Amino acid sequence: MPNANPPRDPYKEYLACRIPGARWWDVEEVSTKGEEVRNLPHMMPSPGTFAKAAAQRGISPSSHVVCYDTHGLFSSPRTAFTFLAFGHKNVSVLNGGLPAWLDEGGETQEGKVEEEVVAEEYPEPKLKEGWVRDFEEMVANARMGGRGEVVLDARSRGRFNGTDPEPRAGLSSGHIPSSLSLPFPTLIDTHTSKRTGKPYTTLKDQIALYRTFSSETTDSQGRSSSTQGGSPVLDFEKVRQASSAGTTAVTATCGSGMTAAVIWLALRTLGIQSAIYDESWMGWASREKEGVPIAKQKTVEQAS
């Protein structure tokens, strides 16, 4: 992620402390790269790239894949999303990640990986329909305004509103027209590790998640359901009904497609299927000179 301070070496962290038997999965390595994806980071891999990476790590289609990260809950949902989007059946996220594992007294390994990983057969899968949204689909949806699919943006309110800068140089802040703001930190709880004293995060429980979606989602005027006098900015029951009928009614987006997966996981925890806009804000805002609209926060006076 941009502007990490101090700069991180994730693989070095993996070698320093990991859950026994854990395999290293690099979302940058296992991705589509180059001009075909506008040189954007950690884009969804091709089916062939995914199958090869899984097979090399000893994963077969019948394997139970448990994803974790070192923040508690940050990048692991993106990896879980990738596996499920390619039709892998048995996928879990370790809530709280490595810090929670350590706090519960879990054993760890360190140093060079000594155990031999036997490659498995992993047939090239097909990407499941409706799980990943592309730019053209997002443009078409934005043109529908409030009649389109709900788009939830996981970035901070300031970046969504266009009042704070983007961490990536050269990108304007703002949001996709008609999208709604739901910063991903509103969906997680922060804890202090008993082992290290450092903070880590976990996904909120179902009741708290439902309340968060209902109360923390805001529109382009900064209005939430609570400031609307009971009129919902996000009609969560409508979304739930659409999901029950087999329709993907929500797309999550963020800066680069990473924390959008936190929204996806939260919705999945509540039994609601959603999609992710893979390019996210980097892909959208990089087309500003091509005439792609960048929406900003509106005041009540501007909206009336």
C-alpha cells in the first residue's frame, strides 16, 4: 500500500513469524500486470495465473484455504474474495489474523521454510459471473443514478468528499457519481495485542455490522440515515431482498480494490452477495483527463 511508514517487507515479516504450515500468498505477485490493466496494482489474476499459484502452494480445489494477515483484518479478505470468485468452495478468513492467533497462544514458525510443498493439480477455473465489476459496468451504473446498483466506497470521508488528497500522486480525490461513503474502519474493531502491545483489527459482529451499514453510510451531501429523519440513505432491507433473490445489488470500491474486500466480507457475513470494482478509485480517477466525471461533496444549498 502507498506511503507505508516505515516501508514494509511483507515476505520478511512472513519469515520472521507465521502460523505453522502457512503458505506465502503475494497479492502483487498473483495478479494481472501491465498496460492491459493501466499498470494498476494487485488486479485480479487471470484464471491461469491463479491456478498456477494455487497449485504451486499445494492447494487443490478441495483444500480448505484459511486467509490471514498481520494487521488483523486488512488484506486477507481480498485473498479470500479472489479464491471464492474463481469458484473455490472452502475458504475462510481468520478474524484478527496473526495478532489474534498470538494472543490466543497459537504456535508459530520462523526462519526459512523447511517443509517441502508438494504441488497439486488445480484446473484452470472460470471467474464467477457478477463478482467483479469493470470500468464500463461502473460507467453504465453511474448513469442510472439512484436506480442503479448500490456502490459503497471504503475510502475515508475526506477522500470521498474531495476535501482530502489521495495518497497516490496525480490522482484527484472525490467519488464515482451516485456512490455512497462507508469507510472500512467503521466495520472493524480495534484491539491491543497482549503479546506486542500493538493495535490490530477484527471484523465486527453481525449485529454491529447491521447497525453500521444502516447508520454510517452517507451520501454525497454527507447525510446518513440518522440525519435523514429515518429515511434510509442505504435501503438495507431492499439490498437484502435483492440478494435473497440471487441478484448482486451492491458493488464495493476503495482506492485500489483492497479494502473494498472488507465491505464485501462484512456483507457476506450478513448473508449478502456483493461485487468488487477491481480498478476502484485508481482506475476511475486515472481517466479524469478522458472526461470521466469526478463527483465531490455537495452542500445542501448546492443540492437544492
